[in-house]
Amino acid sequence: MNKKVWQRDEIESPCINICVVHPESRLCTGCLRSIDEIGRWSAMSGEERRAIMEDLPQRASAHAKRRGGRAAKLARRRD
């Protein structure tokens, strides 16, 4: 007997369970989505999700450079 299994036709979340928001870019360092995008993901249309997924590779450069550690953090606070 051939039973069809119901499956959802949705774009899966890019979450990789590393949920830390970068203090400057305000993007999750794991999936590169913003807090707003993460919060709205389940309510988004497929088109909205697709657009975000296409944009994620360009966002990776926001975390590519080192921020300078503790010394740079203290210098930024003085500015």
C-alpha cells in the first residue's frame, strides 16, 4: 500500500543553534538573521524567507573582521 505522507512545503530555518547576537551588526552570529527576522520567521511568507536566505551570504562579511578584543571594546566606549 502506498501512503502519502503530508509534508510542509516551506523554506527551512537557517538556524544552526549558535544563537549569539553580534553587538555591532545586530545579527545572529550563527544564522546571520536579525532578531526581527528570527522572531517573524514562522509567520513569513515563502517569498520573504527566500529573499532573506538569498541575502545571508552577503551578511557573512559583517563578522569576518576581528573587532580587536578587549582593548578595541574599551576604545569604542571612549569614542
